[in-house]
Amino acid sequence: MRKTSICVCCFVCLFTSIRLFDSKALDRPLYVTVIAGSLDRKDSVVSFAMPKALKSKSYALRDADGRLLPLQIEPDGTATFVLSELKAGTSKKYRLEEIKANPGALSNAVELVSDRTRLTISAAGRKVLAFQAEPGELPSPDIKPVFKRGGYIHPVFTPSGRAVTDDFPPDHRHHHGIWFAWTKTEFEGRHPDFWNVGDGTGAVEFVALDEKWSGAVHAGFKSRNRYVDVGAPKPITALNELWTVRVYNVGRGAKPYTMFDLVSTQDCATSSPLVLPAYRYGGIGVRGHRQWLAKDNCDFLTSEGKDRANGHGTRARWCHLGGRIDGQLAGIAILDHPSNFRAPQALRINPDQPFFCYSPSLLGNWEIAPGKPYISRYRFIVYDGVPDKAELDRLWNDYANPVQASIIQ
């Protein structure tokens, strides 16, 4: 078999050509082309990699009509903007322009504010969510200290300002807005329960905030938790978890909504796996408003048309939970990304409480193994009024099949 060789000169030429492209990137106009694909696009989050040669952190996109669109660049060079509208089968081109930092209309539209143990994120002046970092004070003296917890999202607000989540509900003190935990597990021969923390075998502890930011397109944070086997002779961490949360500047049309993403990355903290036997719940959970405890004031709807009566154990691309709050309808939907393990994941829909979770354990035994991070991605849509199935389908399709973007000269 003939071997192919490349001379040193070829490598030099290739390296030189790359450097020439980078060095000239600032001298020649750069354009971003976006392709809608087979879907009609509306308020789509679009991301692409910025050329390394562009050192400035302040850029915008100018469209064919001369309008500037905010462009937010992260430390790793990922640039993100919101595509307002693009019909299926079409494309659009924007010119990349350097701008002064935060000029007028391109200033922070999504803002994160820190207040002691809590982060609050607002979009266009309206609150979207709060994140409980360090554990706060217990809301009632009759709650046992073992239930104290941080590292979860609550409250979550609709565009009109109604909170759709609950925290420390009387029937389930271990429910916290939007949180993550595993129930039936095996770790080094023991069975820590990180969900039912009142049993005293497992706990999920907030560790630290690594990053937080505001921006013209999104605001968010990165935080760490650890899953502790409390029942071991000496407490030992079984899993380390990183949350990345982004709230986007979208949803201000005729049917307003708020939107945010949560990405959870879980790694084994030791050389031992966390074994997860088949069980009916565990994973990412959502606890709905306390007024939804009344069964006639709580409804579920899945992407497959299932409800509370027949939805438990079924698989779905998205699931809605809602009801009336002070007489007005509101709801929250969680969208399951197709890259997730066992997607579309199975749903635990509680027959009595306003609660559901995506639980891969419903579909059989599995494990989180050392050196193989478990990554799960979810998008949340929050709204006033009745759930719009067609709109939720559109939003899921946009999430699952993002707009393609590339830079050209």
C-alpha cells in the first residue's frame, strides 16, 4: 500500500494561508449567512463561531435594510443573535460590523442581578426567573433542616408576572421549582436517594457559581452542585454537576412568552459508577404553582396529545403543565432535546400533585459511568393563557433543528 506524505513546505503554506485569512479578516468585509432549512423561522436563536482574528468583543449584524441586530459574543468565541423571521427554503445575509460597546439600542436587554444567595434574570424589563444558589432560609419553622437546599430555579414568571412554580410545598418539601435529582440508585453497594432527601441517605448540595453574565441577546450563569452519598460511613460525593442556564431576549410578539435553556452535565466524582435501576421518577423535575393542587385547576398536555389521565410513562418531545392562578390561565412547557439519552424521554406525570419530570429511568436500567459525562438539555417556554400546541411544536422544531449560520468574505 502506497503511503501519502506531505512535505514541510506544504504545512508552511497551509499555516501561512490561515494566518493571512486571519490577518485580513479585519480589513475585508465579513458576512454571516443564515439558512432557514425546511422550517419557517421566528425568534430563532442562532449561534456561530467568530473568527479568531476578531479580537474586539463588540460587534453587531447589519441587514440589507441597514438595521443593526445585537450580537453577543461569549469568551469561547461563540456569537449569538436572534433571527426575527425567515421563511422555509430561504436564506439571509448580514454584514458583521464592529461597534462601540453597548451603544443605545444594543445595550443589555437581558439582565442578571445578584442579591445575596439569589440571582434574578429579567428580559426587556420583566422578570423571567430566579436561581437559588446558596440555600436560603426555610420558609416555615416546622420544616426540618434536612430539606434545606440550593442550586435550583424558582420562581419562574410568565410574561404578565405570574409565578408558575412552587417551593417547599407542604405535601412534598423536597420539591423546588425546577431542580435535578435521582431517586432509585446504587453507589458502591449503597442506595442513596438524592430526591427524597428527608430519608437522609442522599443530598444535592450547591457548590459554587462559576460564571454569570448579562447581554443584549441572553443572560445566564454556570453553577455547580454535588450529589453526596450521606449514608456512607463518611459522606462521599458520587456525582459532580454543572448547570449552564441562558435566558433569551425573545417572545414579545402577539402571543408573548419567555424562554430559557438549561444544560446539565453530570460526571462521576470517583472511579465508581452511579447505577440507576428502572424507576418511575427521577431526573429534571418541575413543580407547579400551589393553586394547581386542585385537580380541576391543573392540566397536562404532551406533544403526543396525552394528558394527566394517560400521559404517565409515555414519551414526548414536550410537556405542558398549567392552570389558573388567581383566576388567570398560565403555563410552563419543558422541551426535551433530541440529543438527550433515550430521547424522547419518558414522563412522570403525577396523578395528584402539579408535578412532572423527564425520567430516563422509566425506560429501564442504566448508569452514569466514570469518564462518560451525562449531558441533558432542556428548553423552557412560559406563557399566559392556554397552551398552543402548534406553537409549542414550532418552538420544539426550532430547538431541535437550529438555523445554520456561516461566515463568508
